[in-house]
Amino acid sequence: MEHRDREMANNSKTDMDNIHSFVRQQFAELEDSLKEEIRSVPEAVWKTAKMTDAGEAARNTFTNLFGLFHRQTDEGDSKAKTQLEVSAHANHELEVERKAILRDSEDWRSGFEKSAEHYQNKLKEEIADIRFQKDKAVRRLKDAERENGELQKQVATFRSIIIKHGGSESGQLDDATIVARFVNLRTKIRGIVMRDCHFDKLDTATGHESLQKLHKRGLTIFDLKNQLQESLFREVCRVFFSVLAFGLEGSTLGDQVNYGLGRFEWELLSLSPGQGYQKDSLEWRLLTIKCAKLLGQPNPDVAAQRILDWLQPFLGMTEKPDQDTPSDSSSKLNRESTSKSTSESRVKQLCQDALDFALLIRTCRDRYQAERTIEREERSEQAWEGEMGSDNDPREIACMISPALVKYPGHDWKKRLVLEKSHVIVRKIVPGGCNELGVGSLLPHDCDRAEN
């Protein structure tokens, strides 16, 4: 804008210079013409003045020439004055326009500064409000952490309950030991699924039909791993905890004696608790387990083979290469065979730990079992299946990768204590959809609980 004002002022000055130059040029030409005529007039006048009255005519001519000179000079001055007035008027209009532009610029600058100040103040208010909300959220979080700490202390207090009157063979086990062994099983199951199972291809020629159906559901690898953890934990519970263990696994007596002893114990447990038979039945169970050790250490190999056969579709092939197989294929199959051997070792160790845990809780005065539960406060949500939701979104259980560990002190079903929450995967509830698990499948039943 200032550049425009300077340009207009320069143009006005140029016009004035042009007018002055034109006037000076006209005056110069007229002056030269008159001087030339004046130089030629005196000589002719004095010559003719002596001879005739032509001198008078010459004087008149001289007078006329000077009059003409003055008239032309006056006309030039008038034109120059007119041009100067026009230029002055144009300059005045330009000055008025320049002042108007400056005034508009000042108004715009003032309005912009006011608007910027308004938005800056508004932004400061919003930032202050956000900081207030943040401080409020931090205080709420600290309050929640403090409440959670108090709850954890209460849980630790409950878990630190020492089993009393469990007999000399019970070892006075506390709940923390039981929980640690249970968590160890969950960790090993997760390790087998994550490290040993393959999800890119499925050996459909082997394995249980339920696993083949699971693979055909078109789940993502992450969701398929979670579903397989649930299925593997369920299978371990079915093999080791759905029956009353006495330590005869792997012996020549096997399942037949276990079944008979289990029926006998159920009859003892069905007696009225108020008659004081609980201690006697516990001592009988402890002595029976002790006597079973005389026949040899319990061997979970048979049960482990059941788990391996059941898990076979996800463990890959184990065939040895033919003699005509190229060396690279042979090396690949050898690596697969080594990997399969490692997987079998992990599965066998899992079964050994599961059997040891089953016998451990059998030596306790209280009852411990794994239960599938749908109560919100008895489960720990680990992740979302499919699209991730928020805390306020309605959700349902997609799968339960591990059940809850529950304690019934003194086999009293009215006294129930959750020692370890169930780990679940949730998903958003689709309007008009259907929960494939169903509420009924989440309730405790014989194949889904660890019974002592």
C-alpha cells in the first residue's frame, strides 16, 4: 500500500516536471524569435525613418510584436497555471485516497489485533480448563490407585490365609503357594501356544474336530491364539482336574482304581459336614495318596500324549525325509523335527506340573477349583477381539483364556473366595448379534474346574 502511494506521488511529480519543461521550451522559442526580429528591426527602422514615415509603421510593428510577445507569455502562464491547478487537484485526490487507505489499514490492523487478542484469551481459557480437567483426572487416578492399593492389601490378606487343621501331611500350604502354581500353569499354556503352535497352516489330517472348526472361523492370528489358549486350558482341566487324583497315573492300576477311589471319596464328601467327617475323609485321602506313592511316582506321559494328540493340528508335521530328498529339504525337516521334540518336552512338562498341582490341592483341607465366571468383578479383561472398544462400550466375553481360581474353605459351598480372577478377551456387542460362548458355557461344570 505504501509502495502504491510512493508510485502515485512520483507520477504527479513527473507530470509537473513535464509541464514546466514545456512552458520553458515555449518561452525559449518565443524569446529567440523575438530577439531575432528585434535585431533586424532597428537597422531597418533607422534607415526608413530618415526617408519616409515608414518609421512610424516600424514602431507600430515593433509595438505589435511586443504586444504579441506579452499575449503569448500570458497565455503560456495561463496554461501553465491551469496545468498546475489540475496537477494540484490530482495530488489532493491522491492524498485523500492515501489517507483513506492508511485509515482503512489502521482499522484493519486494530481489528486484527483485537481478534488475535480475543482468540489468544480464549485459547488461554481453554488451556486452563484442560489443565484443570487434567489435574482432576490425575486426582481421580491417584484416588483410584489408592483404593486399588487398599483392595490389593485386602486380597493379599485373604490370600495369606494359612490352612489350618490340614493334617501333618498337608504342609500347612497357604493360598499364595496355590495361586503361584496356578499362574505357572497359565503361563506355560500361553508359552506353548505362542512359541510352539503354527497358525499359517493346519494339519487337518490329525487332531480334534473342534480345533479344525476353530481354525476355519477365519479369525486373526491374535484372536486365534487367544481361542487356542482357552481350548488348551480347558483340555488340561478335563484331563487332570475333572477326576479325583490319587497319584496312580501311569501305574498298572491306572484309571480303574482311580475311578473306584473317587467314587468312594464322593460318598464320604456327601456326608453331613456337621457330623465331623471332614477331617476323617481328609486323613483317609492323604494316607491313600501316600500309599499310592509306594507303587511308583505318578507318570503323566499317557495324559501328555492325549494333549499332544489333541494339539497335533497346530504343532506341524514330524515325518522324516526320504533318502532322495534334497539336503535343504532334509535340513528343514530336521529343524521341524527338533522343534517338534522341543514342543513335546514343553507339553510333557506342562502335564507334569498340572498333575503335581492336582495332587497338591488334594492335600489341602479346603477345596480349590477353576471356574468359568461371567461376573465383572471376578474377571480381568486382557484385550479386545476385533475392533477395540472403550470403557463405556457394552461388551461380551469372546473367550476365556484362563478360568478363575476359587477357594471353598472347609468344602463349604456357601463360603466362596476368588483367589485369582479369570482372564478373558472381550468384544463389542453387535445389535442383533449372538454371543457364541453363551452364558451357560461360562458356568462351572465338571470339565471346567479343578476339583480336589
